[in-house]
Amino acid sequence: MPAKLSVNINKWATIRNARGHNNPDLIKTATDIQNFGGQGITIHPRPDERHIRYEDARLLRQVVHTEFNIEGNPIQSFIDLVLEVKPEQVTLVPDAPDAITSDSGWDCKKHSEILSEVITTFKKEGIRTSIFLDANPEMVDAAAKTGTDRIELYTEPYASAYASNPTKAIEDFIATAKRAEQLGLGVNAGHDLSLENIAFFAKSIPNLLEVSIGHALICEAIYLGLDNVVNQYLHRLQNP
């Protein structure tokens, strides 16, 4: 089965917030993405609510009928939101409150206790869990011990190196995904994946279940149109 496409709509919220009104409308955006074939909606509410607001998560839960994925650092307010909204998946990301964007994966050895505790809490509520990880097979072993269902590969290093040497750029990601498969963990991926580099990634990574794409997709949609871009991603995933 090809990997599923979950569209991160943070940037739509950034544009909306810039004008203080409800344009673009996130509810309509999420509905349209699903109607165009998108197989999930991802949001990453940060404590300052500079793009996605906590209330957005509550409203989106009412219209996301594919798969709802909420990303974030497991501070108490985030934990409470996830338990209230009950998305199909929560992705734990170790970003600082002032981070512009996520820029590294978890050190699952150092943070094993808190990760295990949070994951246990979410899984008791039937919420699938994923841990944001750098491409490092050794860290997969530590992630598995937390009880997580999946890992999400942090793919910015791959995207940065893709143009110069795709084969070299993806080596560590293949090794990490293979280790996850050996340990029975599902593999997601996200960050700076684009129409340029997604097909090679999808073809190369074993056990790839889902990709989460936001910034590149909206930039491409500005030029090419949202319906067209969503379906171009689906085509590349289904025919890598």
C-alpha cells in the first residue's frame, strides 16, 4: 500500500491570523483537502497559538473524517487538548515554545520516562502515538521502549541534501526505517518533503505508512492550485 498523505494546515492558519479574520477558513480548507483526496489533516498547535489555535483543534475534530494528527511538545496544556479532542494520532515533537519550526528529533534515551508516561496516557484513550526522530537507527531502539506505535522521521536533512546526492541523502533514513520495521514500529515522515523529493523518498523507505506535508505543499499550491497539488502528491506516493 502507498503511504498516506496527511496535509499540515498550519500555514493556512498563519495567513488567516495575519489579517485577524477567518480567511482562509480552516474548516473549509480541511474539508476541501479531504474532498480532493487528502487522507489526513495535521496540525501543530503551539503554546502561543501563532498559527493553529487550540479552538481550531476542537472545530476541526468535527469535520476531519479521514485521519486527524495533532503534533506538539507534550506540555500539560497540549496533553489536555489531545485528551479532549481525541485525534486518531498524536505526534510528539520536542520543539521549544519559541521555535520557528521543528528542527530535531527526540533523544529517547534522555527523555524516556516522560515519553513513556505520556504515550501510556494517550494509548489508554485509544490514540495512536508517534515520536519525531532523527535518522538514527540506535534511537529507534530507545523509542520502541517507550511503547510508541510509530516513529516520524525528521526529513529536513534528506531534503537539504537531496539535490546534490539523493542516494547518499537517504541512506540513514533507510537504515532507520529498517530498524523500526524490525522492532514492529510503523514509519511516518515529514519536514521539507516536496514534489521534487517525495517520490524518491517513498520508493526508497520500507514500511512508510504516512507523510505529513505542509509548507512545501502550500507554496506549490499557490502556483499550481490546491486540488492539483494534493493529487500530484497522491500520484507520486502511489506510483513512486
